[in-house]
Amino acid sequence: MNSLQGQHIYLRALEPEDLEFVYALENDASVWEISQTQSPYSKFLIRHYLDNAHQDIYEAKQLRLAICKNDSFEAIGLIDLYDYDPKNQRAGIGILIQNPENRHHGFGHQALKLLIDYSFEHLLLHQLFATIATTNQASISLFTTFGFHCVGIKKDWNFNHGIFSDEALYQLIR
């Protein structure tokens, strides 16, 4: 079995055919609060990003993978390693399942497990971290299921819809 293959989903590299999916996801204002996006992305910029997605994690300091159901090539979400730091053997991790109809079916759980295992076994990372809004109970539950621990709260860290909100830092140390 492929190391990025789970019972119901698999993770794959982004392809040029993912343009419309990534465009829709990056321009979905309902998730901008999570991604810290400030403005829409053009198809030109996303096409350029996808054209350069062949860079490995050592060049790009990021690894973005599509989450797909086993019976389809179509992406249902994205999972990222970001701020990759080979010297200190750590990276941030983020995940988003685009369509709410695909949430609460264990797809995010499987994707996170696959990427944690890949990070520790293949990239030989020492730790992973995630920043999560303190009000995002679904993400907190998902990450703590895998042993991530809250190591601090950044007070009034994010400003959205006219109010400041707290963000928590979670770590998983190998």
C-alpha cells in the first residue's frame, strides 16, 4: 500500500487539473479567517503556483497535497506542511475539507494520520505544530486525537469581522 493511502482516502500531489478546485477553495471567503487570506486569488496566480508545484519541500519549504476519495482523482480537500524547517526538524500542518458534505466522515482524520506518519517516518521531523482558533472545536478535537497538545494561547491574535480572537498553538513531538 502507498504510504499516502488510507482506508477511504489518499493524498496526492497537486496537478494542473486542480486549477478550478484550488481557485474555488482559495477564493471561498468563508474560510479566509482560517487561512489568513486578505483578498481573492486570480486564476493566473493559481496556475503559476500549480506550474511550480513540482518543487520539493526542501525548495518550497511547503508541501501541499490533495485529499481524494479512493475511488476518485477529484480533490475534496487540501492538507499542507508549511514553514518547513529542516534544521530544527519541524513543520506546521493545516487541513481543510472544502465541501461541508464531506466533513464528519473521517476523511480529515485519515488525511492527518497519513501526513503525520509521512512527516515522522519519511521526512524525519521531530515535531509538528498547528495554529488553531480557540473557537474551532472541530479542529481542536481532530488534532488532540493524535496527541497534539496546546502549548500556548496567543491573545487577540486575529482580527476578523470587527473583533479580535485568540489562537492556540498545538504541538506534537515525536
